Amino acid sequence: MTPDVASLALPATPALPPVTASRDRIRATAEEFESVFLSTMLAQMFAGLPTDGPFGGGHAEETYRGMLIEQYGKEIAANGGIGIADEVARELLRLQEAQNDAG
């Protein structure tokens, strides 16, 4: 029962990543893109809101408003968004399939 030395010396060939993992990564990337887009839109909308009032204005509001807007964008995108992530994911998958077919 001696082990086959040749098979131990050969490096293992890397397995191709599963297609579902690739699709999941593409979906996550598309959703992140939509999140950034929505955050940018929301920042423009919030820029027009008045910040006066007993608890309004100041440096802290400027800081936390940006974080709040970023979270709003992430939540909207994670809960269906406005359809940008679907289109971006579809296009990225199409490009990936075309590249795989050509390669």
C-alpha cells in the first residue's frame, strides 16, 4: 500500500467557481451599484430640506445625515430598489456569458 508519489507531487488543478457563486457576486455588485446611485439621488433631495429647528443644523447633522442617506440607499436597494440592480445584473451576466463563449 504505497501511495502513488506522482499523484502527490502534482499540484491540484483549481476548480472553477460554481456558477451560482458567480451569479450571487454579480447580484451583490449590482445591488451595491443601485445603493450608491440611490444614495446620490437622496443626498440631492435632502440638500433642499431646511435644517433649522431646535435640534437641527450643525456639524453633527452634516455628518450623520450622510450616514443616514447611505443607509436609506442600501435599504431601498435591498428591498427591491427601483430596478437598476436587475438591469445591471442582467447585463453583467450577458457580458460574462459572451466572454465565456468567446474564451
